[in-house]
Amino acid sequence: MSARAKRVLVIGSGPIVIGQAAEFDYAGTQACRALREEGIETILINSNPATIMTDEDVADVVYVEPLTPDVLRRVIMRERPDGLLPTLGGQTALNLAVRLAELGILERYGVRLLGTPLSAIQQAEDRQLFKELLQEIGEPVIESAIVHSIAEARAFAATTALPLIVRPAYTLGGTGGGIARTPEELDEITASGLAASPIHQALVERSLLGWKEIEYEVIRDGVDNAITVCNMENIDPMGVHTGDSIVVAPSQTLSDREYQMLRTSALKIIRALGIEGGCNVQYALDPHSFSYFVIEVNPRVSRSSALASKATGYPIARVAAKIAVGKRLDQIRNTVTEQTTAAFEPALDYCVVKIPRWPFDKFRRADRSLGTQMKATGEVMAIDRSFSAALQKAVRSLETDAHDLLWEDPVWVDPERLEHDVRVASDLRLWALATSLRRGAPDAEIARQSNIDPWFIREIGRIVDMERRLASEPIDDSLLWQAKRMGFSDDQIGALAGVDSAGIRERRYALDITPVYKMVDTCAAEFEAATPYYYSTYDEEDEAAPLEGGKAVVIGSGPIRIGQGIEFDYCSVQAAHALDAAGSHSIMINSNPETVSTDFDTSDRLYFESLDAESVGEILRHEGGGCLHTVPVILQFGGQTAINLAGPLTSRGVPVMGSSVDTIDLAEDRERFEAFLTRIGVPQPPGTAVTTLEGALDAASRLGYPILVRPSYVLGGRAMEVVHSAEYLAQYLASSVDFRTGHPILIDRYLEGKEVEVDAICDGEQVLIPGVMEHIERAGVHSGDSFAVYPGVNLYSSEVERIVEYTTRIALELGVIGLVNIQYVIHSARIYVLEVNPRASRTVPFLSKATGLPIIEIATRAMLGESLRSQGYEPGLWPRQPLVAVKAPVFSMAKLRGVEVNLGPEMKSTGEAMGIDNEFAPAFYKALLASGLAMSARSSILVSLADRDKPESLPMLSHLVRMGCDVYATEGTAQMIQDNGMPVQMVTKRIGRGSPDMLDVILNGVVQGVINTPGPASKEVLDGFQIRRAAVEKGIPCITSIDTAMAVVEAMRLSTGAYSVQPLPSYRNRVSVGY
Amino acid sequence: MSFRDGDAAVILADGRVFRGTSFGAMRDAEGEVVFTTTMTGYQEVATDPSFRGQIVCMTYPLIGNYGVTPMDDQSRRPWISGMIVRNYCEWPSNWRSERTLGQYLAEHDIPAIQGVDTRALTRHIRNLGAMRGVICASVAGRALDTLRQRARTAWSPSDSNVVADVSVVEERVSGQGDLRVVLIDCGVKENVIASLTRRGASVTVVPFDTPFDEIAALNPDGVLTSPGPGDPENAGAALDTVRDMVDSGLPYFGVCLGHQLLGLAIGAHTSKLKFGHRGGNHPVLDRATGRVYITAQNHGYQVDADSVPTGLGWTVSHVSLNDGSVEGLRHDRLPVFSVQYHPEGSPGPMDNEYVFDEFLRVLRRRKSEREGAAI
């Protein structure tokens, strides 16, 4: 074996998109720490600032740079690592490593690929090679064909039966794939699959709809020791992407014969591939025989391995990293038991249920059906000693409108709609199953319709049976105990029994029915374990004696969803570290298995639990030795999830650290907030709250259009819209608002102008403002979807001073202790407050990385009572850093058919990337590179602009022309360009009624980018919708805001190719420039 | 009685009582209370003769999910004295399932209890050791103190020669292969026999107390002593047979109890483990190759490492990575070796079937040498 690596490059997975989420921050962070334990220096690169792995204390050298071969080459030249670990950053890192090897860069600079060899990666990823390998070792493979054209797909279809599954090669989350039931569908899906595959290759195979889907997580070391960490059974049968399936671990319906048969196969495969590290093997198992097929292997850590790690306590990424640098399994300590090694297989004594979290609450027009293309943004996991309890906990953890299984879709009054939702997998199917059972459908019929194993149907049936008992019988002590053991919440029991849930709680306390906490110890209690990782259950014995000494509970942010992403996990982890550093025990509660926060190493104690008031309350009471008034809780870092607990917890007497519930309420209550701002003399856009349609129309005409409308009871911009006319206002209110709920509708004057965002820390007496960020898009685009620039590059110093002054005033007057985020708009040289959030915002990690300030630590210490001064910080604006950092939003639109791409006040992005450099243009260009929006000079671009944007766009268009771009434009825009003496090729907007139409130039690959700003007319919105969808599905940049477009073109003009690549702190350490 | 308590109970010798509800047979049973961490294979556990006389606590909490099928029986009947589970499933789902676990146990008159905090029970045994106990399908109207008294003196498999209970009475032959293996049945599982016949052996299963000369008269190519229950020192005649065997020069392979008997036969000692090794995830290091194997285990006794005679050619070939205990013995010249774990799995991993290959390779080589010499 060659010499051991001393400097290792670890590649992260970049921005969060559907199919690639926080699990790779967890994996990468664990890997860097594992390598550090081995005395190896790590160099980490990731373009995603909202990651713990890019904190400067995780790796030895940190680069926040775009993940492109060019950047990687420059990092390698500068750092000269001798090893590269490519298997911990998802498909992104794996593809990049393969590319670097192909380009000869690794060889030229003497960088070895560590762990799994390149040949194994290629053999596992390339469908044909993988198929040949399986045939060689006698493992069954599904009839299939590798195709490069529609004709080849048709030829294969002639030899077998429909339906067929199309899986494009080398894509994440199965992008572009699907199930073809008809020849027409086969043509269509093959076309999109080939387009999505970077090597224009797809696999077409026999469909195994209805077979069980089983996964094994396997690890192998360099001397051929191999183990399985666990297996998992998808409740949804074959046909639903495993990332979109409800999953249970370990398998529930497999006998030992079946379990061992597949386990043996998985070990055979990992050995045949020669993987050194972790991999995941997916199987289809016939529910009526021992027949099985190998579906897929991921030769790297994955979302499934993160889930398996959290489900078992076995740290797969850590072990994989150690194997990559030459350790054998039996040489790696089991950090859970501290007595045994990594060479064993976890024994579970509980049941784990994972449910994906889908974004359909945000994307109401999206196609909710589930297939081979993953659509979930995140997931929740729950642990308990029975399936029913784990399932019900997981449902509560989802934090959707359906708080429990009692929810029913109103459309299910129609039995046909209900049966449809039982048959066709969607995010609602679990509830459809329960509803059918509630209406008396026999188990066998539901099992047949859904193809879900009858075991799971009966388990849900037992929950429904218990619902019946709770609704019809007197709730005696024994029934209450049984219901709690099955995972019923107090709310659920109360709703069924027709009593107040607080009454149920009091009853429980009187009877001493409270949860006990049991340990996740990898060994089913066979050995004494040291891990501080617990879950609740209603059982006899408790194992989690309350922690002694000072302690505080950090509430995590739950599943990753649009509007509440990995940023809040970053904040929660930082808070736990800050508590530890301040000498207080940190206790973490969270329900998301993908994250760093639920790594049991992150806090002194981890409770893997739902984040509802009952679950959190029970933990606080448990840690308080039966009292709720002693253990303080931190709610500022867990996004809206945690903030929503402020009211319920405060009312029960729980001490909330930092800003009080009154402060939170003041910021959220429209009327109080308006009065507050008036009192302290800070302007806000004129607005009002209305409760009727007439009131809305009146108010709008009084305020003057355009106006911003939104319901008051949701945050994060849901159902918010900019409205330009009375006609559209009436239409919007009719479609999006239900006045009968009694919740008012908020109507504000929409002030067009520069939007500015500030995060600040207040200790009660002074306010520290780490930085002022300017948005590229003017107000009206949700701040989470805007490009943000630090420091503001187009702000007058007088504006900055005023913003600092307002921020300080607001924070102090509001009584903020800890963090506050404020958004402003500068309209006609006046500054107005748009929104105040007394909690950590999604820009905190970005701002921390840009300024180097440990914002969360400072805020946590402030909450613990340490003043800013005593921490060594002066109030006011933190000195401007000699750099420019740009935060770019990243979208997953290609995966969500039917979703409007156009940006507005509703947030749509799933992640973010950061570009940082010494000047604006290269920083912005890198942000574009990192977010996949970069277009090269001399490309062809389709432009279709709203009338109001046309005048502003002329300089941008002339830059495009001068750079050598071919401009294609729709009628009106083309006319305007021509009138201004520039060359343009006209394409027609009228799709299918003229050639070429605007869809043709996109789908045929004529243009490499689209700039389309939608106008107000609804017809135009529809045309635009089609071309925007076409662009994202084709995988080319699609820009929908004129502000973004102008900035993009400016960046193309100024900086293509000329940007710096250096470690993050180096940007800050330049000689300071004046403000 | 509290609203939490079911009618049924497990009463341990140290007085601790775990409550639950009954399934399986409605009766009391005595035995040694042990736990196994295997997550699948409750039927194989029930029918493994090595569990003879034990009340088995399944640490995996969902038991009965895939029902029971005669195909998975590992011997002619279930041998456990009782079963303790957290959640028993009465609605099994699997294409091979013919009945529920409860029906199966009831038919064989074996009591079982569910709803127990099995993790608490496991931790109790882990800390205090496997102990005698009573499982009662109903304690309604009965004095717990009387039952505690009974638990203290409950019958345990270490009290008698339980091998005699489980061994066949008559010889039986399986397989058509040309290699002839005599298998001394101390409580063999079907998959041990199947693992040999699949590899080209014909297996003559003989009762545990078959004397060596009778075995030699069958003219075997090799002899295997099977796993089995209880204290190896109680195995009586089987030990004498193994002693004679070692001296005979016949290839010998000892599995589990067969391994412990080999240890005793060569002059090593055996002792009782605190709570045994029972599960499907036990890592074993092969000291010759440095490789680690995940094994199925089910034993309460061990060969003491420091008692293995030195200087006579014996080595400890395998050790447990969990506690360093002896997992295999081997002689450097004689074709004699043994493993403490269960290479046949059932339940448990199939990774170790290669040791059957090794055994039969030895037999094949000697056979061809003999035949070569004969020509």
C-alpha cells in the first residue's frame, strides 16, 4: 500500500437542491473531524456558506468557491494535497472528482483518489458496466437496455412489455427520468432523460411496480472486511423514488431468510466493486417469492447513509473517511459504546420511520404525484418502540397543516378521489390510506390498490381502531396508557374524545403517564454505552437522568423545506457549541436525520424528537426533574418552527432565553407593530389590514397600486403577491384567500426600490450590526430568492448610517436580546422598514462567513447575559471587510413539474451559493458559477421582456451584442432591439403557430440562456410560463428579474475567467480599505 | 394492580418482575432468562435446540411480523421455555407465512409474554447476568412473593444434561455426496446439515452418546460435533467421544458446543459467561488472516483462553472482538478445529459458511490422498 495521505482535499456538495441536502454537510463535517483525529490536514471546498463544514474550525483550510474543474485545479495547485476524498459530497463531488481525473489534473499534481477507486465509481455509476459486473457475479439484473436515442428506446420496448422505467445516467435525484406506460410517454421521457444526462445516456428497463423496495447500507475496508450497517424497507413499493418513499428501519416484513439473502448479495456486490468506504445497494424484492433484482448502487455516502447513521448510531461518514486513509474496520473505535470497534453490525431495539417533506404547500400548482424523480426537499425521522408510535411521531414532525393522521382532504368526500389518492403515490397517500380505513375499506382491498404490504396497512388500521375507541369509549386510565404507547398526542386524544388537550395532559401527570427516554446505543443494550442520544417512548424504565449543572435546550428547525433550510441547522449547531464554550450543557432537540445538529457529537445531549409543543414540553419537564420553570430554552435559531413554540412554552412557564415572547409578538402582530414603529419614529410603507373583499378593494385604491397583499397568519412569504390592478386583486383574493377564517389580509403599498437587509445582535443595551446587505433585485422578490451583496455596493454612506441608526433603535426599543433581522426598502431616497424578525435569519451563516464574526456565538452569549462589551465588541456597524460577497439563490425547479419559475414575493429557492472576491464583478460571477446561472460570452440568448422593463434593458442588450452574443427575442422585444439598431433574430411567442417559436429555440438547444421578465397580462404569464419551464427542464439558466439580468450581463462583461481562488479568511486579511 | 400491568409476568430469581400480556400457551414455565439481539429469525431462535430450557427475551421489539412457516424450523420442535417480546404482531404478512407465532407457540405449549419493557429487562440481565426465572401467562390472584420464591429455584438448563433432551435417538442419513460426515447431534440445526449436504457430503446424524468405536465403524471421512444447549461439562458421553476422536487422527470440526467439548477434551476449561453471546452481529477476528467476520452466536459458556494447553500444537485461532473471548481452536498438525460461533446462521449472517468449505476441503484432500495411496 502506498504512503499514507497527509493533506487531503474534501469536496462538499454545493448548494442545497432537491436530491442533495444537508446530509452532505453532516457527512463532510464528520469526515473532516475524523481525518483530523488521524493527524491529517484537511482542505475543504464548498460553495454553500450555510454549512458547518465551511466553518473555519472544521477543516484546516476552507475554500468557499464554486465547484468547477477550473476552481478545483487552482485549489489543488495552491494547496498541493496528496489525497482527494470524493465520496462524501454527494453526486456533485463524485462527478467533479471523475472529471478531474479525466482531465489528468489529479495525475499531474500527484493527487491520489482516496477510498473507493475510480474504477469502482465508474463501474457502479455506468449502467452497462454495472450490469456486466452483476451478471459476472451471478446477481440478478432487470431486463434493460442502455439507450442514447429515442430509436434505441423504441427498439428495446419492442422486445419487452410496458411499463418501462427510464433512468438517465449521472444525475441526482433521478432528474429527467420517469415511468412510461405508453409508446408516446416513452418517447417523451426518453428525450428529457437524455437531455438531463451529462453523457446523454439513459437506462430503459422493465418496471417492477408493486415489488418491495429494500435498501442495505454496506461498508468495506481495504482488507476486504465488510459489514452491513442496517437495512431499510420502503413502505411505498417500487416505482417511487427512495427519497420520496416513507421508509422504515429495519425491514418489517422480511423473514431471516430474505433478510440474509439480500444482505449476502449486498456484501458480494461491495466486494466485487472493490469499494473502500460506504455504499448503498437498492433491491426490488418480489412479495410472492425469493426473486429479487439489484436496482442500484451508490458508491458513496448518501441520503440513505445519513438516515442509516441516525437510525442506528453508526457514524458511516466517519468510518468511511477513516477507511479512505487506510484504517481497517477493527482499528476504528465505536464512539457510541467506547468498548467495541466499527467492525460489527448495529442491533436495533426500536423502530425508525422516515417521512419525506415535500414542497407542495408552497407549490400548489405542482404535480404532487410521486415517481422516479425525487420531489422532497427534506425529511423527518422518528424513533420509538413500536411502528405505530414511530409513524405518528414522524407525522407530527413534518410540521404540515395535517398535524396528525386525523387530517382528511376535503375532496375525499368523493370516494373516487379517495381511491385515486390510495392508488397513486403522492404526499397525501398516507392520509388517504387512513381515511379509507376509517371509512371501513377492508385491508386487503387497500393493499391491492396501493401495492403497499398488508402489514403496514394493518398497522395504520390499528391506529384507526384506536381512534374509534378514543372517540367512543370513556377514556379510562388503561385506554389512555395504551393510546400514548401507540403514539397518540394529547391533541389527538383530546380532539377524538372532545376534551381539551391540556386536560389530557393534566390527567397524564396525575397518573404519572409521562414518556421515558431510551438510548440509541447500536447494540440493543448488550453493552453499556456512552452515547448521549435519546428518544422518547411510553415504557417502564428511563435511561436519561437529567443532566447535572447549568444547561439550556436548543430547538432545531425540523425538516428542510422551502423557506427553512440548512441555515437554521447551522445556527442551531453553532448555538450548541457556544453553550458548551460558555460552560453550559447544550441539549439539542430536532427531528431531521440529515443534519449536523442531530449528530450525537454536536451537543452534550441529543433528543431525537418532534418539535411540537408536547414533545418539547415533555423533554423540558424531564430535564427539569418534573418542573417546567428551570431549564431555559433557546428558540431564536430554529427558524419559524422554534418561534412557533414561544407562545405555548411561555404560557406553561418555560423560561425562554433572549427576546421575550412579547417581543416576538410585537414584531408579528400587525397593529402592535405599526403603532410601535410610529412611536419610535421609523417609517414603514403605508398599509392596512382588511377582512372583506370590499375592504380590500377600498384600501387598495386608497393606497394606490401596486400593492403587496398577503394573509396575516403565514410567514415566509406564502401566498404573498404584488398586485398591479383591482381586477387582479379580486382574482387573487378569490383564489388564494378564505375570508371565512377571520384572519385579516394585509395590504401594503408596494414601494419599488433597493432592498436592504440587516442582521443585528442586541444585548439589551447595545446593538452590534455585523453587516448591511443589499439585494440585487428590487423589493417584491422574496429576500430568500434575491441575490444579496455584502457590503452594499450601491448604498450611500448616509443611507448606511440611517439604516444602522434605525436598526439600533428598533432592536433596543423592541427589547431584542440576541438576534434580529430587519429588511428595508429605499424608495425615493427614503428608508422604510419592511419586516422585522426577532430571530436568526437565513442570511446569518452567509454574513458570518463574509465578515468572520461568530454571530451565533455572540448572540448566544448575549442571551446568557454577557454584554457585547464584555465579549469585546463595540456597538454599531462592524468594520466593512475588504471584500465583496454575493449570495445567490439556487432553485430545484427542474424537478418540480408544473411549478412557475418566475420569482415573486413567495420564496421558491431551495438553497444558496456564495461568491466571494475582492471586487463585486468577480464575486458575482462566482456566485453565478456556483448557482448554475453563469452564461458565457458569445452564447445565444433568448430575451422576452415585459414592456415596463424594456427601456431599462437597452444598455444590457447592447453589452450582450458587443460581447458577441446572438440575441433571439420575441416580437415586441425584437422590435425594440431592432429599433435601437442592434442585430436580433425574431422568434414568435405564438407557440406552434410560426417557426421558429420560442419553445423551439430552447428545446432544440439553439439558445444557452433565457431572460424572460413576465408582464402583468395573464396571457403573457401563461406563454412565459411555458418558456420558463422549458428552460429549467432543458437545464439552461433562466432569469426572470430585470435586475438579476442586468447584474448577470454586467458580471459577464467585466470578469469572465478573472476571479480569485483563495482560502476564505484570506479575503478578509487584505489591507483594510476605508468605508 | 396498576392500569399499566397486564395479567402476565416474568419473575426473575432476584425478585424483579416484568409485567405484560400473554400470548402463546396459557401456562407457567421455568427456565434461564437470556436475551438475543438478532433482529430477524424468531422462529429459528425458537427451534434452535441450543435455546433448550431458556426463556428468551427478543431485544428487537416487533416480533411475529412475518408469521411462521415449517420451512424455517431448525429442528423438530421449538425448544425455548418461553419468549418475551415488546410488541407481538398478530397480523403477519409474508408469502410463506402459514400461521401466527402465537398459534405456533400455543400449539407447542410454550408461553410467551408481550408488552414488556424488554430493553429494561435486557439491561438488567446485562448488569446482573443471565438468571433463573418463571414466565407466567397469568398472575391474577397469585402472590408475587410465592412466584419470586419459585423463580429462585426455577429449573435451568445448566442443572442437567439437556443435550440428552434434544439429541436424536436414532441415526439418520441426509445427502448423497461422496464425502461421508458423521455428525454428533448435541442439538443440531437443520442448516448445519444442509450446509454440508449442499457441499457434496452425505451426513449421518448420530445420537450425542454414540461411542467413538461405533462412529469409527461408519468409516467417516470426518466428524462434526454440533452446537447444543447447556453446560458442556454436563454433556457426558459426548465429551468422551470427542476425547477419543482427537486421539484418532480423524478430521474433526466442532461447532459451538462441539467447540467447547473440543476445549474440554484437550484439557482446557470452560466457564459461564455473564450473559452469554446471543445475536447475529458478533465480530470475530481470524488471527491468522487478520480478517473480521460478522457471526451468529448463541452460547452461554466459553473456553477459557488461558487454559488452552500450550506446547501441544493448539492455538486460539479466532477471538471475539467484543470481549476477547475464544471463538475458535485449531491444531497446527492435526486436522482438528472448531468455532464457537454458528457458521450456519439461521438466524444470522451467511458470511461464515466458508468454514464448511474448509472442513470439506480437508476431507476431500485426505480422501484423494488415501485413494491415491491405495492405487
